[in-house]
Amino acid sequence: MAAITMKNIVKKYGDGFPAVNDVSIDVQDGEFMILVGPSGCGKSTLLRMIVGLEDITDGDMVIGERKVNDLAPRDRNLAMVFQNYALYPHLSVYENIAFPLRLAGASDSEVDEKVRAASKTLELDEHLERKPGNLSGGQRQRVAMGRAIVRDADAFLFDEPLSNLDAKLRGQMRTEIARLQKRLGITTVYVTHDQTEAMTLGDRVAVLKRGVLQQLASPRELYTNP
Ligand code: ADP
Ligand code: ADP
């Protein structure tokens, strides 16, 4: 059973050309799936439909065995990691990671246990009292992932998380995300327009063009059969 199944997904904004046109992709459990293509090809729209921030015009979105077409984002148990990381500047790293647990009414001991476990995995345990403003870009990214981990989300969704970084940091973060994803073994869907990211990060790459799925293959297959 796939972790995320997109079945003949269509998205129309108004009467125009569909932004997403009959796209079917199955993301396997633990898989790192890349959605790549030029600006305007529909990749963010597709990601937003997975997370529930955008209605589906036609088709089915299935997470695990559950059809989620009409489910609100908070009922989908997914974790979106945003480009700007959406951290709270006035809260410590600890409280930033704890935030979703506090929201859900977890006890102090449960919060503490989960925050400490996540920050250990992410090598943030020495920075728990710091504020996001004093962290490097890479550390901030890890705090954002920590917040996703403590929610026991079924999948991570990334929307161009590295596009605002300079080339050097982008290279470092790429390595870091790939490493973390494998260590956590969590199903991941990652949107980018960057060919290098697509070819180095993913287990499989879904290539979109004008809303249509052109190819769905491993980077190796795409190299040998572009
Ligand atoms: P990408 O993420 O690949 O750059 P998008 O998914 O953002 O592409 O956009 C796909 C198409 O849908 C584009 O033609 C874009 O102009 C259009 N689009 C995206 N969001 C909206 C919206 N809220 N209203 C109308 N059209 C939109
Ligand atoms: P509020 O209910 O005050 O708007 P939030 O928007 O922070 O609070 O969160 C509402 C619900 O949305 C949370 O319980 C959680 O399940 C979900 N949620 C929060 N952040 C994310 C995220 N990054 N990705 C996916 N779902 C999220």
C-alpha cells in the first residue's frame, strides 16, 4: 500500500487551462519523491492538494487507506516544511519544536520526552535555549523539521525549501536533508525547479510540464533515458 496515492488529479483555477491535468503518482512508504518542473508547471498546486490547502477539481487523494479529498489540513497528519521555516522568533528552539504538542494539549512530561528525542536525532540538543534569530539557516531548517517530527506526521512535504539560500548553503542543506530523510525513514514529497536537487535528493522524480506528468522514474533512469 502506498503512503500517498494521487489518482487522476485535476486542478482548474477558473475556466483556464488546468494547472494540474490528470496526474497519478503513488508515493511509497519511506520514499523520497521529487516533484520537478519549470515555474508554473503545477508542482506547488499538487503539493498544496496533498496537504489540503487547495481543493481538488477532480480525482482522488488517498493517504494510507484513507481518501482525504474533503479532509481539512489538520486532519491529514502531514507536516509541511515551509520555505521561510515559519519559526516563532520570540520562542526558544525547545518551545518552537514543542509548539504542535502544546497545541494538542500534551502533558509537560510528554512534551519534554518528544522534544528531547527529536532534538537528539536532529543534533539540536545543545541549542534548545537559543532563539531562531541566533541560528544558522541549516539549524533553522532542522528546527522546522523537529516540529514536524514531534507530530508523528505520516509524511513531510517541502515546497522549494532551499530556493532562498546561497549556493554554498544550498549544497550543504541538500546533503543534510537527504541524510535526515534516510535516517528518519519518513515518506517525503519535495517540490523544486532545480534539476540538481531533483537528481541528487530523490528516490524517484516526477517531471511535470504544463500540469501534465511527463515522466516518473529514478534519477538513474532519467540520466540514461532523458
Ligand atoms: P509551480 O509551483 O510549478 O510554479 P503552480 O502550481 O504555482 O506552479 O501554478 C500552476 C499554474 O496554476 C500556473 O499557471 C499558475 O499561474 C496557476 N495558479 C496557481 N495558483 C493559482 C491561483 N490561486 N489562482 C489562479 N491560478 C493559479
Ligand atoms: P490554529 O488552529 O491556531 O490555526 P495551526 O494552524 O498552527 O493552529 O495548526 C492547526 C492544525 O494544523 C494543527 O493541529 C496541525 O494538525 C495542522 N498543522 C499545523 N502546522 C502544520 C504543518 N506545518 N503542516 C501540516 N499541518 C499542520
